[in-house]
Amino acid sequence: ALGDICRKQWYQRRVRGPFLQSTSSSIMGAYKYLQELWRKKQSDTLRFLLRIRAWEYRRLPRVHRCPRSTRTDKAHALGYKRKQGYVIFRSRVRRGDRKRKARKGQIYGKPKHHGIIKQKSSRS
């Protein structure tokens, strides 16, 4: 086994040259490439992709079934298989504070005691 590794390294040095040594980051499969891409969220590619997806998701219903997984590599690592019987749903989650509706749009008395602003949505 050790001879095979040395032979492989010798071949890679010979084909690629001394400056392009084979490392784990230079030769990547599809899943590894996706994983590296998702790690760098500030990259232009991912920023553009996330902006387009956010725009698309806003036009979809709150809960809907996804035709395919967004992150194939992570779904596969978690045990998802793309076959009958496996489904993925995406649901929208509200962020931030919620403003309570006041009757007739009017708050009587001091607003401090009415709890209109800073209402948090209940967590299940």
C-alpha cells in the first residue's frame, strides 16, 4: 500500500510539475466543491445566488414543497436520498419583533404598559 502511495505521488509530480502538487483542496469532487463554496458566504458567486434565491422564495407560499434540495451535499450527509418517499418542505420564519394590533389603531393610556412593540413570536 505504501508503494502505491509513493507511485501515485511520483506520477502526480511528473504530470503536474513541482509547483502544482496534489493537495486535498486542489482536486475536489462535486460535494466537496459545494461544501467549500458554502463556507465562503461573502464570495460573489454565493452572494448572487442567495440574493436570487431570496427573491424567488418571497414569491412562493409560506410553506411549500421543494422540488430538490438546496444544498445537495448537506442533504446527502444527513441521509437524504432523492427517491420516492423522501420529501423536503421549506417554511418561512418571521424575523424580529412583532407589533401587536391595537383596536381602532389607537392606544389609550401610556403605551409603555400596553405591550405594542417588542412582542416576540412564540417558539414551539
